[in-house]
Amino acid sequence: MTYEGLAGKVAVVTGGAQGIGAAIVRALVNQGATVAAVDCNETFVEKPPQSLAENEETVHRFKCDVTEKESVDHLIQTIETTVGPIDILVNVAGILKIGAIHELSTEDWHATFATNTTALFYISQAISRFMITRQDGVIVTVGSNAAYIPRMNMSAYAASKAAATMFSKCLGLELAQHNIRCNSVSPGSTDTPMQRNMWKDDNGGQRVINGNEQEYRTGIPLKRIAEPTDIADAVLFLVSEKSRHITMHDIRIDGGATLGV
Ligand SMILES: NC(=O)c1ccc[n+]([C@@H]2O[C@H](COP(=O)([O-])OP(=O)(O)OC[C@H]3O[C@@H](n4cnc5c(N)ncnc54)[C@H](O)[C@@H]3O)[C@@H](O)[C@H]2O)c1
């Protein structure tokens, strides 16, 4: 499927080395966009772990820790001058720290918010200043369905994603007057390294689909774990002209796991 208005656009995708971020990089490049794929992964720039897209020459890799404000400001300036004026930002970089509240370390709490929430402020601020001067742009943030439902051992993650989703809406409200749209997507369990790290054995995926009554955890009514491309497809829609009248919205992509609440 071809989406109008993406060919020739410059997109920044954070967390682009693997999982959902890598799928979004591929999807954008396949639509004819030039993509600056950003990740803190050490080997990402020197020795890419996998081909990010068929059209490799339109993928530019940048190593950056998005929790470091100065690095982010420098990165965005560099992309603007070396790759081109940024039309699209997709915030994907995120981390998950598991632990019961009475045991979770202060470091894990702060690290979770630094990556999943505060980094959105840094990068959105840096990019929106350029977008405002051009009166054009679109921003999509990858949140999580954990923002909508309490989950055992995921307090920091869920709270940081709830904040991220609301930040995206506030950003959309402030930037609408500048012709900049801001939306988010909230995936449920998606087959990536982050998800598989939580699976204890080969039945890990099936257990997620079934749910867990002891932990008050719903299963997945559509009875499948999402593929990263399921998330990338929704992002393509939100960054394309097909969604030109949609802003401050969130699309849940979780096979019904949060029962639409
Ligand atoms: N996989 C799931 O089940 C799932 C469900 C809901 C939401 N999400 C969200 O989707 C996004 C992508 O998740 P994923 O499953 O692909 O995760 P992943 O761990 O497989 O990939 C995340 C990528 O982000 C990068 N990253 C992490 N911290 C960074 C930082 N400070 N600076 C730059 N890059 C950084 C990592 O190096 C990695 O390449 C995350 O925001 C995650 O919270 C994932």
C-alpha cells in the first residue's frame, strides 16, 4: 500500500536498531522517505545488527542516548544540516524495568522515566522548534497499552507511558496552530527483544495470549502477539496525509487486551 505524501520526506525514528523501531524505519523507507534512525546501541552505527531496509542508502544511522539533552540538541541540529529538514518524528526508544513497587530500585524508576517520558520532551522540543519555523510537521509517539491498565510489577513502565501519552496530547494542542499534528500509538504485547526477554520458556507467548488470573492480567482476545509491522502500519497512517485531520489521538494496537477501556 502506498501512502500519499511520504516520498521524499525526512523522518527521525528513535530506537531504530531493532524491534518496533526497526520495523518503522523499514516501512518509512519503503514509502520513499529518507530516515535518520537513532539508537544508543553501541554496535548500531559501526556494525548494523541487521539490514534495516531494502533501500539502505536512504537510512542514516546515528548513535545517541535520547536521555541526554545536549546530545539530543546536537543530534537534531546535525540531522537538519546533513540529512535535511525534518518532516516527521517517530519516538520509539523505550525501556522496561520489571519489579514489585516495594522492591523496585530508585535507579530503575528514574531510568524508566528518563527514557520513556523525559526524552520525549527533549527531542520533541528540539525538533518542534525547527518544525514551527516551517509551519509543518508530524510527530508520533509509541506509548503502550500499559498506560491504560494497572499491571503487576510494571508500575514505573505503566506510569511513564501514561505520562508519555498525555505529553503527546499536550504537544498536539500547542502545535496545532503551527500545522503540526501529534498522535500516539499504544501497542500491546509485540514480538520484539523487549517482549521475548519476559518469556521464561517456549510457551511464553502463549501465556501472554491466555492471560493470568492470579495477576488479574487479561489475555489477548484476538489470540495473537502483534508483529512489529502491525505497529508500523498504524504509524504510517498517522504520519501520512491520510490522517491529515487527526491530532491528539491515541490508537490502541493490542488485539483487544485492554478491552477498549
Ligand atoms: N514489545 C512490546 O511488547 C511493546 C509493547 C508496548 C509498547 N512497546 C514500546 O514500543 C517501543 C519499542 O519497543 P521494542 O519492543 O521494539 O523494544 P526493544 O527493546 O526491542 O527496542 C528498543 C530500542 O530502543 C533503544 N533505546 C533504548 N533506550 C534508548 C535511549 N536512551 N536512547 C536511544 N535508544 C534507546 C534500544 O537500544 C533498542 O534498540 C518502546 O517504547 C516500548 O516501550 C513495546
